[in-house]
Amino acid sequence: MPYSKEEIEELDKVAKKIMGGGELKSITVPTPSGLIVEITEEKYRQLAKGGQNPINLIINTTANAIATSSLSLSQNFQNILHDLEASNLEPRKLSEAKRKLNNLETELKKQSPNENAIKKILRWALNFDLALYLRIATVIAELISKQT
């Protein structure tokens, strides 16, 4: 696990301030892989309402992404699609997710990817599901780190 239990508890205390206990409206969490994740008040409330701990979700997703970072871009997207198919999404949402992920993979494979197209898909993913967004963002961060 990339963070100690004490660090997770401290991050969770800070994140709880997002819900109105302080002036914070978002928290930015750097991860060991170099990815920086931002949790907004809206996303925190949404996950907390669903019974999930947003901090643990981010840490677990990041740890999983680090473990699979050596996969190719296509393999990473195939794994994400496979997990979406197994999640029992309604067919319309699953079809939309597949289309968006295919578009993103195609864009990322271009010699000069369109930054606005990538951002648009990332915004869609963030609104669709935080865990999906984190997985996609981690794949992109790994791709960029390999290019530099």
C-alpha cells in the first residue's frame, strides 16, 4: 500500500473538511506514481453517500494502477472495458463508456493527440464514475511518463 494507515487517516480528516467542516472545497492528493488526484466536495459527498471512503477508493485505485502500469495502452484499456462489462451497467451506459474509451485510446495513439478531445473524455469519465476516471488518468500519466 502506498500510504501508511496514519497517512490515510490524516488525508481522510482533511477530506472530511470538504463537506463543510472547514474552508476547503477540494483536496489534491499526490500519489506515488506521480499522478495528482483532486477530490471535489461534490465527488466526496457522492462517494460518502454511497458508503465508500473516497480516500481509500483513490488509494486503492492508484495502487492497482501502479501494479498494472507495465501493460501496453491497449491492454490497459481492454482491462478497463472488461471491468466495466463485469459491473452490470445498463446497456446504454456501457455502450457509451465503450465508445468513449475507444475514442480516447485512438486519440492517445495519434502522433499529435488533440488535448481538448482528451480533456473532454476525462471530464466525461469524472462525471461517469470516479474510479473509472482515476484508472484512465493513471493510464495517461504512465503513458506520458514513458514518453519523457
